[in-house]
Amino acid sequence: MNTADVANPSTSTTQNSVLDEAHAFLRLLHHETGQAGFTRRWRDVRAEITTTGTWRHTTRELTYGARVAWRNSARCIGRLRWQSLQVHDNRHTTDVTAVQRALVSHLHHATNAGRIRSTITIFPPVPAGGSAPIRIINPQLVRYAAWTDRGHILGDPANLTLTRLATTLGWPGPPDREPFDILPWIVATDDGHLHALPVDQTDILEVPIQHPQHRWIADLGLRWPAVPVISNMLLSIGGVQYPAPFNGFFMGSEIAARNLADADRYHQIPAVIDGLKLDENDRLRHDKPCSCSTKRSFTATSAPA
């Protein structure tokens, strides 16, 4: 398997585009917050970009930028809570062991014993003309493996390629394979290497799927992670891109009507139909899986009206 494109995706920005986005972002920040000193800050940032091709945000700029990026994500219904986003600044983290600790910390903070907190962990930026020092390959931090056996798939078919990559990197999987085996975190470093980091089950809060009237639902043995941490997106703030795992909240319909129901996922509709003893002409039998696209990035670069 060729992992070069996985470890080092192509990203390109020009100095002029970074200058334009940095100016727009700083103007927005000073306009919305009333913070003084725009002219001086822009002069310093412009000089830094002219010299290095990029610039470093202050902690305040980083926090504001991450929150505004969520606010600007039009397809995310949770963005109404953008001002409450918890920002973890991990721009200093480049060692894979430290990355693993940061991801565990994100999960613990976001899970919060079931009282979910929207959280973003920001890793070192993509340098001008280079590759990100650290990047997470998994689309979400909690994904279930897909095991093939005689043409059948045990687990989540959406993760078949990711499972194969993990095993190629030396992950053996559990001795007794089940439908909900948590995949390791696959981390790419700027030297082109991929690292499979094992995930401790105790760091993951999973919710067993039950129903107050239909007790047999529990017998299906279904479960799902409590926190949806999107982990392969890039956060763009003023022309600077950061790998940044982020979580909001799951919608029940996303889990029930897509992840567990779709024919190309866990395909539980037939089991539910049988359990409910539905008539052959019931509309539920004719539901079709939807195809949805996933937005891979969000940005805080926007000018005030």
C-alpha cells in the first residue's frame, strides 16, 4: 500500500493569499471585539508574512479564530454555541506520544462524564511550502473496524480502508473480533511515516442503544461513541492552516438513520423490521439510504459587513 499521499497531502498557499486572509481576519477580530491596536498588529503580521511566508497567532487570536470558524460552518447546526467552544492550544506538540496524550485529554475534557463540551485541539500549523508536523488520518477519533470474512464484513464497512491501513502498520486487532472494535489512531508525521497509536477502551465513553418500550432493541448489542470528534479536518485562520480535532454533539438521527441504518453501514433496518413485526407494505421497508457529503475543513477568514 502506498501511503505517501496519506502522510503528505498537497497543500498550497501563496504569500499574497496569506496576506489577504490575515488582513481580513485581523480586521474582523478588531471590528467585532473592539480590541485596539489593529494598525500596529497588522504592520507586525505583514512583516512576518513577508519574511517567512506565514505568521503566528497570539493565544487570543487563536481562540477567537477557532470559535469564529465554527460560527462560519453553515452546515453545522451546533454552531449556535460557537462562543462556548473550548480551545486547547497544542501548537508545541510534535512528538507522537505527546499527540496521543493530547487526544486522550481532548476526549476526557469533551466527554466530561456525559455532559459533553464542544472542544478543539489545535496542533502545529502547516508551514509555508511544507507538510504539517502532525496530522490525524482517522476521520473521527472513535471509529469501528471493518473485518472481512468470506465476502462478508463484520463491523463498519465505512472503515474498511482505514482498517486495512491500521493492520498494514502492525495493528493486530483484538483476538476476538466483534462489530464494535475501536480502531487505533493513525498519525502522520512530516517525515512521511505513519504511526498506529493504540486506543485504551477506558478512554472512550460508548452509549448502549436501548429503547424504553422495545426492550429487544438492547439484545441487538448496538452501541455508539458519545462524542463525535472529527479529527482529519484543517482549521484555517487568517491564511494559516492547523490540523485540529474538533467535536460538537451527535444528533440522534445521524446515528439511528445513517450510521446504524444505512445498507452500506451497519444495516440494522431488517433487524428492526423483524423486531417490530412490520407488515410487508409498511413504509419503513421502503426507506432508502441517503448519500451525504462531509465538509473537511472550516475557516475563520471573513470580513465584517
